[in-house]
Amino acid sequence: MTKPILRSRGWTDSAVRDFLPEPEGLKPNPRFAAIGAPMPVWRPATVASVEATPEWQAWLERSLRRRRTTLEALAETEDVDFRARVEAVSAAIEAEGGAPRDKE
């Protein structure tokens, strides 16, 4: 899963750095294929294991409160393709035992 999808689940750059291991792969950047750096990616199982921890859940709660937002607001988009990817990833993470998306 890429950082834009992680962002829709509440992740920030500092949370990625603090909670996730090194990227498990690299994916070509679809917006800047010719000149863009590859995007780091993580498996849903990896993200699920982190999101299931009390440390992550406490961090997410504080972060959302500090940002005065919700997971629903972070995931809002009119991009149908992105919405479909977010929903597919959310289902995969939940199947692995991660935190449900509607948790605030």
C-alpha cells in the first residue's frame, strides 16, 4: 500500500517513519512515471499488524483530535479509482486483523 492510501487511513509521514518497517517494495509513480521517484509500499498484513497495536491506536486518536478531523474526512475523494483502491486496501487490512476504518 502506498503513502496516499496510508494518508487516507490517518497516517502521516512521521507515523510511517515511527511505526512501519522499511518499505517492503517500490512501485513506479503513476503521476510522474518518467521522472518521479518510485513510491514505497507495504503489504496490508504489515499495516494491519501495526494498526492493531495499542500504541498505534492511541497515536491515531491523538493525531485525529489534534488535526480536528476524522478518518472519514481524510478518505473523502471524488476520484472513483482512488476510492476503489482505498476500499480494497481497507478490506484487506481488516481481513488481516487491523483496525476498522470507521474507528475514530
